[in-house]
Amino acid sequence: MAKVLLSLHVLVAILAVGSITVAASMFPRYAREAAGGADPDGRAAGIAALLHRVCRGYAVAGLAVPVLGLATGAALGVLTDAWLLVSLVLTLIAAGLLALGILPGQRRLLATGGEAPPASEEAVRSTAARLTMLTGVFNVLWAVVVVLMIVRPGSTTSA
């Protein structure tokens, strides 16, 4: 059973978290184009909206990653190992960044286009820069979690 849980955990992590990291990283570019008036045909606005939907949708699917991870950890008897506890804390921080920073920042940038009052170019640039930074931190947190999952420092089951 542990192998099935681990396989599902890794698969969902790759599909959900991988999709979020790519979409969130691409979003600021298209949102800046859409809000900056460099999007006469609305293509950039459409891409930005799609990338936001990808992030939002896969964020919900991504909830399965820690659930499957905990189930796998329980099956392997490693729930109290430091590498797993640190991974869980980093996962919670990444989830918080996504839910409280990245997704709301994307919504703010999407609201600057279309029928909303025109935003100042400086406000758009500032929001996009902050969003880019938060996305970078989110991506680094997941990279650290992946390394911890592979290396498992201090684990007696480590290869």
C-alpha cells in the first residue's frame, strides 16, 4: 500500500504543483502586457486569465499532495522524522503564499484590465514585481521540499 500511496503522492505533486509553478511564473508577464495597454487584441489578458484559472484549479488539486504525503509517511512509519516535519512546514508556508499572496495578487492584476478603472503603470509594475518575488519564493520552497523528499536527511530508510 505504501508504494501505491507514494506513487500517487509523487504523481499529484508533479501534475498539480508543477502546473502551478509554471503558470504562476508566466502570469506576471502577460498580466503586465494586458494592464499596460500593450494588448490591443486582448490576447495577453486571455492568457493571464487562463494562467490564473490554472493556478486556482491546481491549487485545489494540490491539496491532495500533503494528504497523500501524510498517508505515505504513516504507512512508512516516518511521521516523526525531521525531514518530513520540515517538509510539512515548508508545504504549509508555500500553501499560505499561494492562497494569501499569489492568487490574490493575480486577481488584483487581472482587475486592472478590462472594464476596471485604468491602473497606474507604477501600481501594475509594483504588483507584478511583488507577485514575481512571491512566486519565486513559492518555487524555491517546493524545490527544497523535493530535495528533502529525496535526500531524507537522518532517515534510516535513506538510500
